[in-house]
Amino acid sequence: MKFKEQHKTALAKVLSDLLQCDGIVNQGEIDFMQQVYGMLNITSTSRKKATNLSLSEAVGILKSLGNQEKIAILRIFQRLSLSDDSLDPNESMLITALLLSIGIELPETEGINANFVSIPNLNFDTHNAVLYVEPAFDKTVNASINREYEAICALLQRSQREFFYLPKVIRDLESKKTTFRNTVSYIEPLLSDEQLDLIDSKLSQLDSVRLSKEVFLNYLNANGLKISKPSFFLKIGNMKPDLHQDFLIIEIVDSPLSTLERFICLNSNILSINPPVSNAKEEKFIQQLALKPDKQQKNELRYTGFHKIILDILLKYNGLHEYSRLFINRHGDIFLTDRNNTEVKMPALCKALYIFFLLHEDGMSLNYLNDHKPELYRIYRRISTYGDEELLNKAIDNLTDFIGSTMNANLSRIRKAFRDILGDEANIYLIKGEKGGRKIIHLDRSLVVFEDRKAFE
């Protein structure tokens, strides 16, 4: 078994997410994890490095392993999921997604083409939805979905999933237009009557291709993953508080219904897969992973976002730094390192403006931003999920030319993002300065860590 340091780091990330995906951690799982870490020499350094990986990045690293190493990883997944004496549906789904994505060659996976992706900062949570996504309109697949729609819904409902097929959703909304408008006006009270009228008039023009590009494909294409065929996007449920939403992309082969049937069959039987090992040494390694029966009562702890709040409060008043360090990853996501690595969530344009001022330590007047359009554009292009160059340029033009309330709105969002987490302590992190004068972030730059500073310069 050959596991390089990068593989150990990636495996630590995957195992950590699998451990917590059902929201419960108990002593049996911890004991098993310690056993695996010891056998594979996964150090605390590897585990710390793993926190900077998204799940899809970890999966991409594990793809480079040989098939026998991948089989060993599958056995680890299976036994970790049973170390608490039960298999949660979230665990089963995550193991299935990982099995398909790292590319283990097995008869059970034949004919199922899938990729794992982690998408940051979506403004919505799809919960247990299965979404239909297409890069271009596919007449045959859409006809099949319309023909098999009820059967697809029934199949997914048995797995506590809901099918989201945009043409069907649009038809339902149009049939309840008045109710939909009233609902939107209450949920989004800032929308004007003109905006509500625009939604009414444009609703029927929204199609799966446009939705696919706006929500998923622009981001994926910008990060080197091309989706060339109609696919199902399946949200991977994970109760572990995380920085990304994880999806499995299942390419539609043959009919949409038969594609889902093969996937659900695999998911239902994930623990019964027992691939052969090639030699006695590898068999001995697998056997060492056997769980020891725990006759004592399990010491379970449900770990949720509320526990993160408790840790935040403790660290806030007892931290090693007067102010938390900032960590900016290569995607432009911003984290408060000493506040339990809490993410400071804001739209991409706000992030671009904020990172720009972090890089310009001496600050500058907003009136001079127009001279720095190329730099702002490079930063925004780096972190935005949109692939439309015209939209990106227009956003920067509006920001630097003070069109409408774009600048004030973005500064306000930045203030709110930090104050929601830090309250009065947020001031040192904000872009501040006299009206018409130089704006600056006063945070000591020794507390600012870029994962890849050159990516933004």
C-alpha cells in the first residue's frame, strides 16, 4: 500500500467529513479513526493541512492512487460507517459518491459516470433535491424526463429525495401566478412592483440551460471541470458545518430513470460490496481494520453548528490573539482563523473589493478606484462563479464609476458580514475613512494570511 503525504492529507479530509456527516460522533468512531491514522501514519500535521481542502479537492488527489489502495480506502469507509453500529443515509450517500468519484474499478459501478464537486457560497440550500442540469437543450433527454417524470419522483421519494426539474417548476408557478407573486412579495419585501412585474413577464423564458449555467456550469467550467452531457446534480447531505456545498454529478446514460435506478441500487448495497485484494499482505492490512466489539455503552455526541457557536464564544474571549487572524484561500473565501475558522460570507464583488484593500495596505480614496479597474477585475474574475466577461466588466464599471448605489451597498455588506460575527470588535477589519478621503483597513497585515497571494496580485 503506497500512500504519499498528499494522499494522507486528502484521506484525513474525507474521513473527517464522513465521521461527522450524520451529525453524531461517538467513541467507537474515534477509536477506529485513531486506529486508521496509526496504521497509515496520518499525523496531526496532515490533519491540519486537510482543513484547507474542499472535499472535491481531496477526492481529486485520491483519484491518483492505484486500484488496490482505493479498495483499501473503500473498506475503511465501510467500517467507519459501521463503527457506531448503524448506517445513516447521509453516510451511505457520501460513501457512494466517494466510491464513484475516486474511480474504483468494480462491476457494481460499471455504467455509472459521476464526478464529485464542491461549490462555495451558493445563496440557497438545495437540501435533498436532485436537480436536472444540461449544458445545451437536449430534446431526447427532456422528452424522456417528461415521459418518466412520475416514476422518477416516486423513485427519489423512496430515498427521501425531491426531483427539481425546472420546466415542471415553471409550469407549476405559472398556474399559481397570483399566489407566487404574493409569496415573493412577503419573502422578499425589498422588491418593487416593477421588479415583480419583470419576474412575471420573464418567468416562462427561464430554462434549464440558463439555470445550469448561472448556478453551476459557469463556476465548474472556470475551475476546469467541463459538464458536456445532461446530468443529475445530487446534493450530498452533510451535517458537519462546512465551507462548501457538495454535489455528485451523475451523467445521464440511456434513460434518466434507468440512470437513477442504477445509482440508487448501488447506494442501497454500498456496504455489501466486497472487492478482492491482490495478495496476502494487502489482505492482512484489510483484516487489521476489523472493528473491536465495544460492550460498553456508546458515548455519543451530536455535533452541530450550535457547538461551533460555543467554541466561537470561548475562543473570542480567550484567544491567543487580541484580534483574529484572517485567512484568504485561493478562491477568495475569507475566514477568521481564531474564531473557529468561521467564514465571513459576502458576495463575490464584496470579496473582490475587500481583498483589493487588503493588498493596498496604505489604502486609497474611492475616487482613484477607477485607475485600478484591471486589478479589481482580475481579483473579481478569480473568485466569481460567473463566466460571462461582459457581466464581470459591467459589475466593476458600476463599482468604480459609482453607478447607482453599488459602492455604498458593497461597503455596507462588508460591514454587516464582519459585524454579524464580531459585533463591535469588527471595526478594525472594516474599510474605513473620512468621506471623500482615504479608505483603509487598519488590521495589522501580520494577521492576514493568503493561501496564494500571487493569485490576486
